[in-house]
Amino acid sequence: MDVDPILLSRLQFAFTIAFHILFPTLTIGLACFLALVEGLWLKTRDTRWRDLYRFWVKLFALSFGMGVVTGIPMSFQFGTNFSPFSTATGNVIGPLLGYEVLTAFFLEASFLGIMLFGWKRVGPGLHFFATLMVAFGTTLSAFWILSANSWMQTPQGHILGADGVFRVDDWWEVIFNPSFPYRLAHMVTASLLTTSFVVAGVSAWQVLKDRHADTARKALKLGIAAAAILAPLQLVIGDFHGLNTLEHQPVKVAAMEGNWKAGPDIPLLLFALPDEAAETNHLEVGIPGGASLILRHSTDGVVPGLTDVPAGDRPPVAIVFFSFRIMVGIGLLMIGMAWLGVLLRRRLPRSYLWGLAGMVPSGFVATLAGWTVTEVGRQPFTVQGLMRTADSVSPELQGPEVMTSLMLFAIVYHMVLAAFLYFAARAVRTGPVPDDRPAPQPALAPTATTTGDA
Amino acid sequence: MDLPLIWTAVIAFGVAMYIIMDGFDLGVGILFPFARDEAWRDVMMDSIAPVWDGNETWLVLGGAGLFGAFPLAYATVLPALYVPLILFLVALVFRGIAFEFRHRADTSRGLWNLSFAAGSTLAAFAQGLVLGSFVQGLPIENGRFVGDVLSFLTPFSVFTGAALVVGYGLLGATWLIRKTEGDLQARAFAWARGLALGLLAAIVAVSLWTPLTQEAIAARWFGMPGLLLLSPIPVLTAFCGLFLLLSLKARRENMPFLFAIGLFLLSYLGLAVSLWPYIVPRALTIWDAAAPPTTQLFLLVGVVLFIPLILIYTVIVYRVFRGKVRHGEGYHH
């Protein structure tokens, strides 16, 4: 079998990073949620907050562990599978990843130990501080990695040498490249929103099944309230992000809109089957002038078309087109569900609670769809307009070895995912059990002084 | 200011931190199958559960630091070591998830014991494969790997793989001596003694093997002035090994761990001397592979600002969890 190592390396990267991003998406939001809940516990001394903390920290620990083990391979895959890319861009994005490790990873990994295991060993103040540091660390890590990704989308601040190597001219410009603020805001909000629906959905189920429903109801309300604010906010941020993409990556926007020929009065397509060979769409259903109106705030506004660039410089249209619709569709559904919950807040019907429980995965699907839009939409480049994906993959690697590693990752990741879901579901079924163990006490003396040589 | 030289020191420091810190927690995993019962395994795992994640972060720092400061070395070595690196990463997945899953399991506990023990052992072995083939020198021409998928597999790399399993096992056993008491501690003393003898034999073997097969290394160690300048390294190693065995015999609780670390650091120094000034042996020197000064300086600022901070909160965490681990102490979340 003759398999293309380039395609395989890309598939492997896509699979491992898509799998990985599910967990940080949850842990960034959950860390913030836990900080809030612990703060409420310390402030109100209502033990239900403590019980909620001790329940959600279990899911957090499981999810964080998955994020760590699937994250470590990422820091090596640039080198193993994309060595020409690493040679070319290491000067620019290597230090950004370095800063992520220095400022964020050590912070979260170190204080995680206290957060998970230190409940009885440190005072409430230090424990709360540890939770805050973990929450801060997870968000800081998003800052650096999104800066690196955004530089690949909208590169600036560098000099591209004749040898094909990028060298940094201005770090400020590299870090705060044009798409970075929008992507950071969009992703952090996605993480918080995903978590809101996880918290609301899981709590809704616990209320339905009466797993410590009185406690779960507090988290349910918190989740709905957060979603009601975050979901509309995300729509606005997403719009700004889209306008930024229109300015800097017009071809990506053309693919998102499924628009082949640039021009005014372009419809907002609700459905279509893009045909790359014929450079047209089939079965279009659209709102006349809609795309022009959204992107240019006027039906006369010119929307870029895919045919603005040669066929070899276009992304795979259908993937971008449909992923975008999945993301936006879920986003609209989230707004609807959240506000329905606010309107019905006095008495939430069981059907609504079941609906919320069914939306636990919604944020993850939307996040993956959004990343598919932004990453596939950048193709056929790894660094927009400057370095092609085909020139980025390690030429040293042969098809069979990458095929083997890809299959190994796929099998192992799915195995651990199954175990993760099993243990997470079990924790959810048990629910936020009232915990009668003593609350955090001022630091206890160590259980035994270390005997020995010192 | 010689930035590549400073950066070499930074990376060397990071790798040393990784080897020692993840070394002892990988070692606890390597010793896992030899535990008498589940109660022992609970204690063994509890002794490292709050710190393993921070320990492993030094590996990520090594990867990211190499990517940023020596991108050419990163891009040359990593594809060349594809198979052992992928094995290593997959093994780390198995051991990493075992911490949470084993704690929550009741019927599947045996599965997570296996996942933890096999993952830790394979991770150590694959690291040794990487080390061995790296030291031997990879077939690289014009900055590109020209070997095949199995170039990493040599008698030497298999030997260093096994040696690293023994070495990490020793770090793990001496860690357990510090953190446990009673029967488990007594057994850890026995493990440590056997593993110490094994590691010392491996150090002697590698010290003979590399100069006999690589002229450049022989010339460095046995030529002048190398012989005089470098002789303290083997002498100190011998003393360190002797003190390690004596401290085990005297049932000291903290010293064996420190002497085991000493053995690792001296061996590491020995390898550095053998390979200097190459960052990719016999192919790229640290100056060939260095990123431009703008890049190295930018990241160095972060290192200078944050490494001291990282060390401070690492100390805080280790202090919070100091002392003996007792079974059923239940400081689990």
C-alpha cells in the first residue's frame, strides 16, 4: 500500500490536536468555575458550595489529566512530523511555546497538586490561592498558544530570509498580531461557554434524577446565568473575529460563505453543496444580500470570492463551509436555550432540563467546528500566504511509520477516552455528595518529621 | 555574550531537572509490579501523585526550549528518533492517566496498575533508546536524517534503554526510602541495593563502550590534557557509588536519594563532556543550530524571570507534601 506520508502526518496532527483541545476547553472554564465556587464557599459558608467544589474538582482532575497526557505529544510533533516547518518558524513560535511552559504550565501543574491533594494539608486561604493560580495558569496558557496560532494565520513582525527561515524583527508585533486579540477572546469565551453548558447540563440531570438535587440546583442556576451572558457575547465576539478574518484572510471568509465570485449583494447561504471542480454551488438556499449585509453592513458590500485566487491557493471549501454552519447553528441554539432558561427560571420544566442535559457535548462540537474553520480555512498554507503545508512536513518520514503511529494514537486515545467517560459518568451519577470531612484547617503539622541524616 | 553557550546551559539544566524529577516518579512506576499488595501500591502512588505533573513539565520545557533556542537541532533530531519518541509519548499517556483512573477504579484496578507499571517502564526504556542512539550519533548529512526507520535500534541503544530503567528504578527506590516506613521501606532498601549495583555496572560498561567505539570520545578522555582535567569525574562517580552503598547499608533515609541523584548528575556530566560542543552529535554544534540572537535573548528573559519563581513554588509544593506517606491517610481529593 502506497500511502502519502504528508497526508498521514497532517491527519495525525489534526487528530491529536483536536482530541487534545477538548480537555483544555473544559479545564480553562472549569478552573474558573471552581474558583468562583470556592470563593462562594469561603464567603457564605454554605456547605453546598463546598460539596459542589468537591464534586466538580473530580471532573476537573480527570479532564486535566487527559489534557496533560495528550498535550505532551503536541510539543514534540512539530519536530517529528513537521521538521521543515520547525526549522522555518522555530525562531518565532518556539519562544512563544517556551513562554507558555515557563509562565503557565509550571504554575498550573505545581498548584494542581495542592488543589487536588492539599484539602487537608493547607489552610483555606492557601487552597483558594492554589485554585486561583490553576485558573490563572490555564488562561495564561491559552494566551501564548493562541498567539502562536494567530501568528500562523496573520503573520507579522518577522523577516523572511532567502533561506526560507523566519527571523523575528519585532516581538510585540509577533505576539499581538492582527488576529490574536479576537482569537483569544473567542476561544476563552468558547471555553467558558462550553463549561457553562457542561455544568448546567450535568446539574440538570442530577436534578432530574435527584442526585443531591438541592445542591445541584445551585450549579444549574449558575450555569444557565453564565450561558445567558456568554452565548450572546460570543456571537458578538465571533462577528468581530469574522470581520478581522475578512480583512486579513479574505479567501477563508469566501470559503465560509461558500462564495465563488467576488461581488456585491451576496446571499447568506443557509445550505449549499460546494462543487470545487465546477467552481459553483448546488442546491443553494440563501437569504438575498445576507452575506454582504453581515460582512459589509450593506447589501451593496463586496464579499470576496474563492476565484479571487488560483485554485491551488484555495482551502477545501466544503469542510470550511459546513463546519462554519455547525458552529454558528450550535451558537444560536445555545443563546435560545440559555434565555429560555432565564425566562422559565421560576419553574424549570422537566423537558427543558432534559434538553439541557442533551446539550452537554454542544460546546465541544462547536469548538471543534470553529477550529476546523480556522485551520482548514488557512490551507493550503501553514503560515498564511508564506509557507505551504506540503513544504512543512518531515521528508524523512515514510508512509508506513506514520500510518503506524497514527493508528497507535487513534487506538490509545480512544481507549483512554472510553475510560475517562466511564469514570466521569460514574462521578456524575454519584453527584455532589455532602462531605462531612473537616473543612480546610490551618496548616497541619506534617504527619511525621522526616527522620534521617540532615 | 555567547548566547548559544548560555542557552546550552539552560537546556542542560532543564534536562537535568527532568531526569531527576521525572526519573524518581517513573522509577516508582517501574517498581510497581514488585509491590507486595495493593496497600503498598497505594502508598507508592500517593508518594508521587501531587508532584508528578510538575515533574513532567520539565520535559515540555526541554521540548519547547529546544524548539525555540535551537530550532535546527529540534528539527533534525526529532524526525530521526521518530519511533522511540512516539513509543515514549504513548507510554507517558498510559502512566499519566493511571493516577486518576486507578484511584477511582474498583474492579479495573489491575488494569491501571498494569497501565502505570508498563507505561513507566516503557517510557524509561524508550528514553534510554533515544539517549543511546543520540550519543552514538545519528546518520545525518547536510542537516538531514538519512538513516532508516530502525536506525535507532542498536545493541548500544538497547543497553542504555535497559540501564535507564535500572537507573530510574534506583531513583524511585531511594525516593520510597524517604517517603515510606515499615515493610515497604525495608523492601525499598533491598531494591535500591540491587539497582545501585546494576547502575554502577552499567556506568562502567558505557564508560568503556563509548571510547572504544568512538575515537573522538577516546581522544577527549584519554588524551592530554583531558586525562588530567577530567579524571575527577570518574573518581567522584566511584566515591558517589561507594557512599550510596554505604548509606543503604547504614539504613539512612535521605542520603541514598541524594547519592543516586549524584550518580545521575555525574554520568550526565560525563556524557556532556563526551559530546561537547555538539548538540546533534558529530553533525551540528551548538552554534550551528542556534536561533538568532533576537530569539534567544527574548526567551532568555523569560527564563531568568520565571525559573527562580518556578523553583520557589516547586519548593512550596514539596514542603506541603513533605514527610512520610501513610496508607489510608486519604489526602486524596
